[in-house]
Amino acid sequence: MDAVTTAISTATAIATSATSSPTSTHTIALPSHGVSTAATISGYICLVWYSLIIFLSTVGISLVYKRNTVAHVPRSPQMASPPGVSILRPLKGIDPEMETCLMAAFEQDYPLFEIIFAVEEADDPAIPIVERLIARYPDVDARLLVGSAHYGPNPKVNNLVKAYQRAKYDIVWVLDANVWVTRSAMARSVDKFVENRSVELVHHLPLCVAIDDGVGAELDEMFMLTAHSKFYTAINWAALAPCVMGKSNMYRRSSLNKAAKSFNPSTFNPFTQWAAMSAAKVVQHVVPGNSESLALSPAIAECQTISSSAVHSTSTHSRSTSPTQDAEENTGLQQFARYIAEDNMIAEALWGEGGRTAMTSDSVIQPLAKVTLAGYVQRRVRWLRVRKFMVLAATLLEPTTESILCGIIGSVGYSLLSKGRWFSWTFFFVHMCLWCLSDYFHFHNLLSFSNLDHPRPGQSIPYFAKRFYTNKHQLNTPSLLGKGKNVNGPFESRFALHWISVWMLRESLALPIWTMAMLGQQVFWRNKPFRINADLSAQEIDLD
């Protein structure tokens, strides 16, 4: 109810500020014959949609504030027989602050768990980092599996299957190698399973923190700490359908194995109804499995099954025993190697079996570096182009959740119904100011990292997860392209002019990026062009 009250108060404040006078020069008038019935209906539609977006935004901000206030003490570690957890971390190359991110798994405060690192190539540069960590934490049950297998065009799933099959415990936690989590995140996640048996997947709010002065990294940070985080939280609160990002997902193997056998994506994916699935050409382009991968595949009704004997894996470090279940039984994950976004498909499969998703108060933090403006734009275009084939309606409506277009819709609706005019600049200006202020509050609430556990003796919180961490000496370099880096702290809230400049750039780019994504199927990955077909397959384009 607090969220509803806040939303209503916000809408009332906007409306009050906008009612200056019927003859205000801050409005665009209708023709002299007045407001037609069609205009009135349009006004109601606009105002209802505007109110819904404001409501969801307010719910997201309120829930994040409530959850981010304190780190809740988990109860599952005190159980007489706590369920074991297998942490699966896929590796491919080197990511920013990778050793710190991987170390977080070793420092989890939970009595029964193992860590399985999965890598495909024996010469992968991530292997020495893992070997150092295993040697540094001899009391932690950890091992590294090296080997490759092909179950479909999704490289992350192909890499993870060997770890999934050889895990000791039923609960598995797929945690990307480029994110850091606080020490009790696993315990709080297990709490969700223990408290509610209908919960089949637990996930966490993904955040990005720019650790260099690249414009692209700051735009990614702004997007994840404003628009994405509040609507991601609100949509999961509504729980009308699963909304899951695969940075950090925990689920039971037994549940996924069962769900995978009956999973039929055609029940919810509109494109599988008419796509020429049998003739789809699959083009695999291997990319880092732990980063945002372009995992492309045809949504076909049948897929080739590769037996576990075809998986060639060698354990360079092994402290754990044989898996509790035969690898032949744990084939659930490999069924999702054919899909473009395995995280969403896994959530859909579990949801279809009556399971539900849950979020804890924790967030997973990804340090970002060396991201250019072009890199940010290309990644957003790629993401949107992929999503339009999976959730078309939501993707088409996405621009209306951004501040500028949402403000235009609200202004049109309010003006048509209350002033007999098309548009009110006063309403729009007040809307943008309130939206900016709420984003500033929400951004710094997340950046305060109040939901992190206090480190135990001998441990420390990484610099990029410290309160109000900034990658700039802000008082000296308030400009968007300022240089400098401060990792010692203490940090203060972001310099307002710099923050607003990044916020305005992000908001201004939102609609052009969406338009670019909708107008084409071609995406670029590592300077190679691909075309996404309607059946979710990808086709490399020959420019010669």
C-alpha cells in the first residue's frame, strides 16, 4: 500500500503543478471545435498507461529501498541438516577484477557447498587464476573441469553441462565468473527454498559498476542502476510471468531435469507458431560463456541428444567425490543449449511445472571496464533485437517505460482530459524533474550497498562494492570524459552535474537504440555481422 500511495501522490503532484491556467502558453491547443470522443478515449488510455508505469516504477524503487536497507541474517546455516549447494562457475577468458569475483564463492558463509569451475580449453587464461584460488583455500571443496562438448549453439550451456552432471548436490547455483556477491548470499538463497516449496528458482538483482572512465561503462552502470533495476524488481513483484537474468540463478537439478522433458516453448513463444523451423540454419559463434553471450539457436521441436560419454572432461583439481546421481540422469541443462537465452527458458520451464521464482535482498555486482559508447549501443541493440523474438509485446512497449516517452504520454493524456489541449510543457517538465530525482535517489540507494554483509576477519569488501564508489576524482573532473580513479575512499554521492549528464545521455539514447533494434535483424559481435531469424536462429552474413 505504501507503494500505491506514493504513486498516487506523485501523479497528484504532477497534475497540480501542471494546472496553471486554461490559457497557459505552456500547452499546445486543440482545434477550436474542442475535444472529440476519440480524443477523450485517447486521453484516458494515455493517462491509465502513464499511471501504470509510474506505479511500477514506484513499486520497484520502494522494494529496492526496503530490501537494500540491511543484510538479513540467514537461517538455513543453523539447520540440523542444511541442503548442500554446488556452485557452478563457467569460465572463458579474463574479465575485469576476475580473481576478486571468483574469490567470493570461496568465502561464502555456508556449512555445505562445493565449487565447480568449468572451462573448455586447457590453455584458457582463467585457469591460473582458479588454480591460485584453489591453493589459497585448501579447506574449500573446489575443482576445475576442463573439456568441451556440443549440445547446441549456446556456448555457456555447452561449457556448464559437465559441471552440472558432476555436481554433488541437488541444488546448483550458476554464478557467472564476472560478478561478485556478498558472503551470505548463498545462505539467504537457500532460505527461499526452505521457506516455500513452490520456489524453484532463486535469482538476484544484477548491478554494474563502472571501474574506469569509459562512457560506455558509465552508461551501462546508469541503465542497470536506474531503469533496469527498478522495473526488474517490480515485474518480479507482480509475478505474472518469470523475469530472470542469468547472472546468478539457483535451482534444483531434479526439478530442471523433470521440467526439461515436458518443456515446449511454442506454448508461449509466438514466433515458433509460424517460423520455418525445420529449415532453420544454425550458425554458432563462440563467445565468452560467462559474459552477455549471443547464444543463438533454432526453436525446433526436437534436438540432437549427445550422451554423457561424448563429453570429454578432465578434472585438474578434484576434492569432491562422485556425483550423487548418475550423469545420465542429469540431462536437464543440456536441453537448453539450443535456445537463445537459456536463463529465460529455464525459468519458463520451471514456471510451466508450477514452480515460482524468488529474489533475495542480495545483488550481484559486475565491475565494468573498457566499454566504449559504441559498445554500449551495440550491446543494447543486440539485447533488444534478441528479445523482440522472445517477448514481442513487452519489447514493443518498452520505450513507453522510459522517462521521455512516458512523460509525453502522460502529458497528452492529462492535457486532453483536463485542459482540452494536446500537450502541456509544464506537466512534461515536472514529470522529467521528478523522474530524474527518483532515479538519483534509487541509483545512490543501490550504490550505498547497505545490503552487504560485514566482512569476517581476514576478508574485505572489494573497492567497487564500497559505499558510493566512484571511478573519478569528481570534484576535479566533473565532465563526462574526466580522468582519474580513486579506489581508497571514503566516497561520496556522485557529483550531481556529472551524474545528470550521464543520465540525460542514457535517457536520450533509449528511443534511438530501440528504433535501431526494431528496424533490423542484424547484430554485430566481435566485429562480425549476424542476422537473427524469426525462429531465433542466427546466420552469419558474408560481407565479401
